[in-house]
Amino acid sequence: MKIARVALVVVLALAGLKLVSVQTIQAGALKESSAKQSMTKITLTAERGAILDRAGNQLAFSTEARALITNPRQIDAAKGDAAPEYKQRMAAAIAQLTGADPHALRELLDSDRGYVVLDRLADPDVARALRTQFPEITVERREARHYPGGTLAANVVGAASWNSAERKLTGLVGLENSQDNLLAGADGFQIVDTAEGSDTIIPGSTRAEQAAVPGSDIQLTLDSDLQYTVQRQLGDYVAKTGARGGSAVVLDARTAEVLALANGRTFDPRDLASADPKTLGDAAVTTPFEPGSVNKIVTMAAALEYGVATPDTVLSVPGRIKVADRTVSDAWIHGTEQYTLTGVLAKSSNVGTIMTAQQVGEDRFADMLARFGLGSKTGVGLPGESAGRVPARESWSGSTFGNLPIGQGLSMTVLQMAAMYQAVANDGLRIPPRIVAATIGPDGTRTPTPAPDAVRVVSPQTAQQLRTMLTAVTQDARGQRGTGPAAAVPGYQVAGKTGTAQQVDPACGCYSNSTYWITFAGMLPAQEPRFVIGIMLDAPRGGASSAPLFHDIASYLASRDHLPVSGEPAPVQTLVVP
């Protein structure tokens, strides 16, 4: 017992001395060590949702990636004289596995810096292999965004890139930006203990965890094959005509779903840093223009709907007409001629259109503009959409009614223009266009986008009469030739309208006599339309027509979708009465 008591006293004394040592002499070192082996909150980044076309093809998707980071100064200190040769081997290995430029890598490694990124988006397996071979490489978890189609629908889809501050992909332009919250999901976290001197998680040390919620997928109404073709044809035609740009839209005639939406100038989201900032927007919905004669459909719709005239009504049309303090002329010189209402539209007579609009009246004309959706956003679901501009009715001056009926003095986007003709194609029922077909949640649940409310613009009878009148635009009969025969598609009846609008010359603030917006809007087939196509060219050389481009797009659609050939050619309509 005595021996036990002595041993116990010795043990207690030693324990006391150890306690004093821990709390005083060793306190600093232990505190530092404890900080290294402490609780760490790790962000669990949510996987970004994909953007799909109508068939489920991926237009944008994400994969896991790693950033390769190192400290050149630390390598120099650790390797001494062997550092140059070691860096050479490191650069060669990284270049071989990632495809990076070995010379650029060597420049980074030779720099007098404490932090360099050797590869921003390496494959995880590659990063693991390189770290095993070169322990000086640190890896950082990232997410890579892929655009397999490159420029395909880039103005619609947009682009996203890695945000180092937030440690996640962030949408920069297009749907990637406007739908960022939906695509991004919600990050999770994990609270764990990490080992001293490293970021290694101590097994079984998880204290709390919340799983990340992946982002939702967005399915669009776009048809990738059609989008590719329209985008290519538009780009080629813009280059051929020397236009500053242009846009084209293809709508489903019944549902108003956007099947293709292209701009003549675009960018590659895989190389956003090199993109021209002017190409990053979506001009087809953000940039309004004066439409010119495609807007004459408003006057014709009102005249038919209100019983002011019929397609065969004959008007005595002089070469010019005075409206308040201004004189409006036709695009060609002529004396007084006898045009049918169909002829006024098909030959695109400014004078005949204004004469008809005056019979309709300003109030009914203004009401018809609103019914066609002009001056209001379509709500298509794309960022930056413009409502265009229609002067408020109370602000109209005496000469305003000499501008609006012929498509000057107001503006619209290509999408709004196509939506006008969709109403005519759909028996007078305008359905606001949309481009997001559905969202698909992380659990695979598909939620379709609600169909927008339809707007009755004109009666089915008026719409049918308008479609017949519009076929005269593309007819090429002797003495009865319309303005757009180049838009005709052999074997099919095509209904459409050409347009030419003077642009404003910034030097004088007046209309230019050499720079124009050239438009065409129409449908195929004419009497049972499946597709509506709207085209705008910005200042093509010599005012080149956009009708040939309509022909190319419509021909592709007819062939691809095996549209039945018309049973009989469109009847030749009387435009000019002898």
C-alpha cells in the first residue's frame, strides 16, 4: 500500500507538471497544430443544368473539372539547381496530357510569382495523374461548361464561365445569364475535420452535411438542324450582300413556337474572350428597326375586317399623295393607275396604302396596330427583349398618318414582325411566341411552359383573304408581277410581303436615300401554313432584296419536312386593271 501510494503521488505529480507544460510552454505550438487539424466547411458545388433543344439535344452542359495551380518560387526553393530541368519535365507532362502550349506553360513556371494557374479546366483523371508525378501541383475543383455546337444558337443560349470568387459557373449573356438561378441550383456544404498540414479529410469526422441541389435543365423550342441551316444561310447571305447584319426567325404557324432564331453576326461561347462585344446580344429580339412595307398588312387587315374594301376593290392611285405638310410618293414614277386592293399590296404602293388607311381611319388603324402586338414585348422568354416603338395615339400629328401605314415612324423587332404574320397564318389568332418549351427538374420532372393567351386579331375569313392577297406578292405573270417573285418556291403557294425602309442618316437626322432596312415576312404553304419566316437585312449593298433568302429557307423546310406539293398553282390575281 505504501508503494502504491508513492506511485500514485508520482503519477499525479507528473500529470500536474504535464498540464502546466501544456497550458504554458506548449500552448502556442499546440494551438497552431489544432488550427491545422480543425473543423473545415467545404462547399459542395451544385451541378449546373443543361440547355436542350426541342429533341433533347444538348446545346450547353457541364462536366467536372480541375484547375492546376502551383507556386514557382516554392519549386525554385525546393529544387535549387535542378529546378529548370524539373520545370521542363512538368511543362512537357502537362502539355502532353492537356494539349496546352508547352512554351506558355514554361513561361508561367519560370515567372517570379507565388501563384500561377497552369490549366483552368483539366480533366479530373489528368489532374490526379499529374499531382502524383508532381506534388507541387495543387488541384482546385471546378466545373467546365461545354457548347458542342459552337456558334449554334449562341445568341440565344449565351455563355457561362467559372467565377473564381463564388467558386461556381456564372451565366454572362443570353439564357445562361437570364436563367442563371434556375440553371445554377443550390450549393451544399460539408463540415469536417482536416488533417494537419493538408486539406485531407479525416475519415469519419463529418459533423454536418447538406447535399447540393443540381440545377434544372431548360428545354427550348429550337430545332437544332433548322437553326444550323438558317444561321448558315443567313450568314452567307449577309456576307454576299455586304449587309452590316441581319436576323431571321422561323415560327411554327399554329403554336408560335420559335423553331429557329438567328443573327448574321454571332460569337463562339467556347472563346468568349475573343468575341466582339457587339455580337453578344440577340438582335432579333433586342434591336428594333423600321419595317417598311411589311407593315402594310395592318392597313389591309383593317380594310378587310371593317368592310372598307375587298381584295378586288379598284382604286385610282396617283403617283403621289399629300398628307398634311408632306408628300408621299410610290417607289416608281407613274401617273394615275387603276389598282385592285390586292395590287396595292402586291405592288407595294405607298399611295394606295395611305388612301386605304385614310378610309379605315386613324382610330381603327391604331387599334389594329395594337391587336398585332406592335409596341408591346412578345414575352418570348429571352433577355433584353425590346417592345419596339409605336407613337402614342394622342401624339400623332397631321403627317403621322402618312408614315405609319407604310411602315415608317414606328419600329419593331424581327420576332414581332414574324408574330404579325403568324396571326394571319393562324386564321387571325395571334399567339405570343415563346422559346422555352419546358424545365426539367433534378428529379427528372418535366414542367411544360404554360401556353400564352391567344389574341384575336382578325376573323378567319379576313385572314384567309389576306393569305390569298399575299400570294400575289410572289406571282410573276406578265403585267401582273408582284414585288417578291424571288421568294417563290416551285410546287408551293407562298404568301409573303417585301419591305424596304429608309434608315435615318445620323449626319442630318433625316431619312437616307442610300441606306435601308430590307425585310421579308411570309408563310409556307400559303393556305394551310406550317411555317412563318421573318427576315431583316441591315443596309445590304444596293438595297438587295431579302426574298431570295426566304426562298432558300422555305425550300429547305419544304424538302426536310416533306410538305405536300400544292395541288394547283396559285391563281394569277389581277393587280392592275387595264
